[in-house]
Amino acid sequence: MAKGDSSNPELLALIQDLVHSAITDFVMPRYSLYEVYKNRLGLDWDLTAQDVIAQDITEEYYEGLIQTVKAMAASSLANIHFIEVECLEDDCALFVEEHLKEVLGIIYYSHKNELE
């Protein structure tokens, strides 16, 4: 997600529409959600991008993951609204401000990952 897109009105309107078809939708404390993603996926921010790829957390299957987790770490939000949406080609996880006013990040999960 490009800098400045986080409060783009069109993006926020799309997310508000997507909430109605979410397969997962909850609000969680930012730090807790950050820890879940950082720990579950084995991310260590002292690692280089190549080290992360070596852990099978690749941009090909998890586009936006690294950027989203870094955005959660840097954010001052108390809570994050997590929304997971099932799509035809890829699923995505949306990390937004509690009241859908700012996007922290979007992670795309490729269905190709399930075929291998």
C-alpha cells in the first residue's frame, strides 16, 4: 500500500462494503494482534528480507505481510479492526482502524499456496 493510501476515501468505502461479506471480523488490541502475527509467522525485524523469504513467508504468497506487521508496530492505535475476506483468486486480511477510518495494511493470501 502506497504512503498516503491509508485514508483514501475510495479504499475506505470499499472496506466498508467488504465488512458485510467478511469471513472473520473482530476488533483486538493492536499490540496483541501485532504479537500474534510477529510470533506465529516467526518474524524477527533484525532479519533481512532474504531471511524472511527463507522462512517461506514470501511476497508471492503473503503480499503485504511484512509492511502490515511493521505498520502495526509503528502505529499508535489502541485497537485494530481485523477483517478477512474470501475472494475468487486470493483471500485478504485487512487491518484497519477500529471505526474503519484508516488502513494499516492489507495482506493477500494466494490460493496457489494451497495447491502446493
